[in-house]
Amino acid sequence: MIDSQATDSNFSGGPDIGPDQKGKHFTTFPEIDLRPQNLRMQSMKLEFLSKWFAPLRDLSRFINPKRGFYEGFVPNWNAQIDYKLIMSSDPQAYADTLAAGMMSGLSSRSQPWFKLGLGIPQLEENEDVKLWLSIVEKVLYKIFDDSNHYDAFQSAYKELGIFSTCAFGIYEDSLNVARCRSFTIGEYFLANDHTGRVNSFARSEWKTVDQIVNEFGWNNCSRLVQNAYKKGQRDIYMMVYYLTEPNDNMIPGRENYEGKPWRSTYWEAKSVSQKALKLSGFHEFPIMAAKWDVVTTADTYGIDGPGWVARGDIKSLYRVMKDLYLAVAKVADPPVQLGSGVEGTASLIPGGMTRNSKDNPDCGVRAAYQVNPDIGHTMQLVQYLSQKISSRFYADLFTQMVQSDSKEMTAREVVEKQKDKLLLLGPVVSRVQKDLLGPAIQRTFMIAMRAGALPPPPQSIWGMPIAIRYIGLLAQAQQMARTAAIEQGVKFVGDVVGVFPEAKDLVDIDKAVTEYCDSLGADIVRSPEKVAQIRAQMQKAMQAQQQQAAMAQLAQTGKTMSDTPVGGGASLLDHVLGTQGQVGQQ
């Protein structure tokens, strides 16, 4: 919505200056009853731990242990990769390919991927409106380039492919207008409104004592933090809770957080006081969250993404790889059996020497049993499983998306090669655009508007909603998959119109061209008013041309008739006009 409001702000209080904070000014927040926030936080956390923790933790362990931060993890230290468990790098590589492909196909750094419009397309024909929309697009692209928006998109696509859920926040920034903060699964908890949209976000975060004091101000910290700071224990980690939710007690007209539709609270997890570290408010929900798929709109987290679906195949791949490595190792270094006459310790290294007793000189060292693994068939099984995992992550499709940024690959080429997979991805693309990209554009637009980074809109469109049209390669390919019916229909009519000319009257060619160009993302179709004006001018010119041709034909016919004699010195024209008698009298 095109609007102009005050910036997101904190509670308006006096500045506090604590130890080592000279020149820094912090807002002092009042004591509030934190029990509702604590209860909401624990409720959202319990829902995650009881229903979603086990499968999501499993996905982290088997695909990318560096993603995901769960209950009990060491602060500032994600899980380490267990190479006794992860026997192949293929699953993580496929997940990275998916993320890179979605980045290139939906929100490319190097190509335009969205255009702005209005809810009423006719208003876009106004020159002032066109200019304003063009300027806004350029400013938003500039903000995305200068800040870390694209990094947040990339991280979100990785989380979405592995865990089927992703989230990041967009906040005001004094340097880049807006800046993002990425989150990983397990460190945050979500809740939906009655329509299934995410409207509440809770997060637990480890911060050092020094970070807490310097981020929130001395007077907002608990005695526990203050005492640790005074003792020099500044690098001790403490848990901080964060909750953003709808502001049910919003007071319209208030300049502080109480007047914002969304409220945000920071507080210490171990604090026994009712002291908030920070109270703030937002004009828009600052969290962008998307899900790969859901069973019902009530589902808080996504399911059935590539990671979920491929989990069994990934475990099977690791098991087969482990057996393969073990078999190869047994061939190269088989278990051995020592004869009773071996003196000392048998040497099994290349060139080693083993001594036998003179009483049993031929005992030696022998293989305990014959190892003859079928390496060929095992490798075929490995390739089969790897190919299945690759297919689950749409690796072939998204590899083309990545290449499209550096090669001259058109959306039509992608459609022709990957039409079936594009149709399968249709619902996912729609959800990403609706829940992630659209809110990110709208949130950044509103922050830029309040920061004065955008020119004021023309008065004629004040209050109009902004419409977003996606023109990235994947969006175009999705649309082009729907143009096949139009192409086939027009071709069929063209084939039969030679035999049945009346068939052309059945086709609304204006509608066909408009829908086809819209599907391609080609902004070349004129407005109906402009088309009507052009056709009226063409019709008028055609009528004038027809009149000119008729007059020329009439003049030529008259000349021909006047040059054609019919006897008696009269011409054919005289005969037609009845003037032949007058010619004879003369």
C-alpha cells in the first residue's frame, strides 16, 4: 500500500549511559508484566520440540549439520560434520544446487526479477505514474544490491530445500535503508493466524554479557548481567528471548511501540525481574517465512520438501557407501590369520618381514577368508541412489537455472527440457512469491518510503495497492508452460480456416495475444483505450483511402467512357449522360 508513516520506533524514554558506553544513548524501558510473553514463547517452543524437532534434527545430521541450531547446542557453535555418518557429499551439493537455481530463477542478482504496477492497470498509463514506478523499482534494486537481501534469499532457499521451512527478518538500517537477518531452523519458533499465514515469531539467542550491555543499555540489564559485567566476565553467554507478535493492545496515534500493529520484546531468559531489555514496534510484520508444502493451513512448519522426501534415499546411500568402502578396505588390507610358528609380531606393512620358528618354517601369515566383493554392482547402486536424490532436489532443472545467468538460455529452452518438473514446482514457486518475495519487496518499500529514499507518489494513486509482477526466469518458464494451449489453439484455427473461413470468427485474438504476452512477461501490450484510438485512426485513414481510390476509379472510368466513340461524333459517356444529340447539333 502506498502510504507514508513514521519509522519503526522504540519506547520513548530518557538516555542511559553505562560503563564503557560514553557517547551511546539508550532508551530506558519501563517494567512490564513479562508473563504473557514468556507463556507465548514457551508454548511456541513446546509445539516445535514435541512435533518438529526430531525430523528436522535428522535432516540436519544427514544433509548439512552446519545448518540448524537446536536445544542444547553450544553457543556460537553449530553441530560438527560426522564423517562416520555422512559418507557422501552429494546430498549437500544437490541442496546447494537447488538454492542456487531458485536464486537464479526467482530473484537473480544479475537480472531484473520483478516489476511494480498498480491494482488498476489503466492508471499505469499516466506518464507521472510510469516515471514514479520506474524510479521506485530502481531504488529497491539498489537497496537489495547494497544491503544483504540477496544473501538472505540464498540462505532462505537452502533452508527451504533441506527443512521445507525458512525465515529471515528485514529491519531498518541507517546505512543501507534496510538490512536482513537470516535465521536457521531450530533457533526460532513460528505461529500462524487463522488464515494460515505466519504472524508470530519467537527466537532464543545466546549473547555474551558484553553484547547484551552494549546492545540494550546498562539500565535495561538485570542485576545478573550487571554483576557479571563488573566482574569482567564479559564473554559469558546468556540466553536472550525475542518475540514479535500482533499488538492486541495497540493504541492508535501513539508514537512509540504501543501505536504499532506489531510489537517486539527482548528479555533475559534467566531474569527474575519484569524488566524488558527492549520494547519496539513495527508497521509491518518484519519476518519473511515460507513453507515448501503443508497438509492443512494450520501447519506451522513446512513438509515434503526435497530434504524430507529424499531422507530415506540419503540414509540408504550412506549405508551402501559405507559397505563399499569397507569392502574395498578388506580387499586392500584383508583380515589375516597368523600361524602358530610366527615369532614375535607379524609385519603387515609393504616390504615387512615376519619370522617363523625353525620347527614350523611355512606357517606365515594368511588371509582369514577370501574377500571378493562385487564392486561393479555396488557402484551401480550408489549411482542409482545418488540419481534419485538428485531428482528429488531438481538438480538438473536448477543447474540450468544457474547456467542461465551466464549463458544465453531462454525461458522457452528451459520449458522445453523441464516442462514436467516446472509444473510440479508451480505450487512451491507460488508460495515463495506470496510468502517470501512479495512481503520482502513490500517491507523494503515501506521502510524506504518512511526513510525518504523514495519520491512521493503522484496524488492520483495515493492509497492504491502496489502490484508485483515477477519476471525472473523461473517465473517466466512457469507462465510459458501455460502458453502451449494458446499456441495449439491458434495453430489449429489457422489450419482449418482455409477450409472453413468462418472459424476465424470464433477466436478473440486480442484476448489470446494479451494472455500470451502476459504469460511471457512481455510488457508490450497497449491499453484497450490506446488500441481503440489506434484502430479508430486506422479505420478513418482506411475510409479516406477507399474514398480516394473510388474517386480515382470514377475519374478513370469517365475518361475511358469519354474516349470511347459510339457513332455520330458522340462518346460512350455522352450516350450515358444523354448528351449525344447536343453533340450532333454542334
